[in-house]
Amino acid sequence: MLALFRPSNFKQKYVCFFRYSCSPSATISDALSLYDASFEGSGPWGSYAAPPLPPYLEDSVDVDALKAAGDSGQRDEHAVYDMCYHLLKLYADRAYPLHRVLAPTTSTPDHLDARLSWSVWRALQALEYTQLSDYRASSLCAGFAAQLETLGLWHWATFVLLHIQNPSRYVVFRDMQIAFK
């Protein structure tokens, strides 16, 4: 069974879990629960699968040290996992915290790069995943708008800022208008 987990990245490992470790009638949630138990060490065989790290961390992190930390109960609740893993968790549980899915570190080593996070947030909002707080949504929009403004794309930054739902967005628009006069 351990030879099953030779694939190098999280997506390949999860597919192997779903295909070979679960029953044919298992759901995505069932496979995700088994995978969680395999890397957290809460199953009967302990920790035998690597955690779902984002692609930029897969080669640079000592997976054996992470497994040892998991076996000793020292798991960090704020560990950085792949965005796809978080999306699967959100699919399995609609109440899963959306801010964990949208953290920039789930897809890029740059903590200020909000491109993918903002795009995924907009797609999830269209699918009626609306549990992101106004503060976090405003921060995400402001971060991405600042990124666009730095690149000289102020008109796209204005478009992004239009997605802020609270009344403070008018202050942000006024400040941007003053900056570009």
C-alpha cells in the first residue's frame, strides 16, 4: 500500500487515494477524510502520506520532519496547504473557512500576490460561497487593486475595487482619483 504514495505532488497522491484506497461508492469527502488521516497520523497506520503542500513548497520542505511533527501531535493549525486541497475541503463542507482557501500562500510564495485568490473568490462567490467576512473581502480587493495599481493598471484596479461591498469603498475611489490627477 505504501508504494501507492510514490507520486510526487498532492494531486497525484489524492487521486491514488480516491482510486485505490476507497470503495467504488466512496465520495470525494470519504477519500478526503482518508487522506487527512494518512498525513495527520490519526489513522491506524500512523502518518504515511505527505501533506498537501503547495507546488512551491513540495521540493523545499523536509516531509519526514513534517511527518514526525504530525506523529508527535505538534501539527500547526496554520500550516500552508495547497489551494486545491482547500477547495476540496470546501466542497466537502460548505462551512469550511473561505479565508483559508483564499490565502495567497496556498498558491504562491509571495504573500502579497492576490491575483489567483481574487479570481477564485469571484468564482466561488458566483457559486454562492459567501461566508467571507466583509473585512477579509475588502482586504483581498484592496491588495489586488494595489498590485494592479503598482503595475500601472489603475483602470483595472478601479474595477477590482468596485467589488468591495461596504461603504468605505467610496473613500478608496476618492483617494485613487486624487492620486491619478
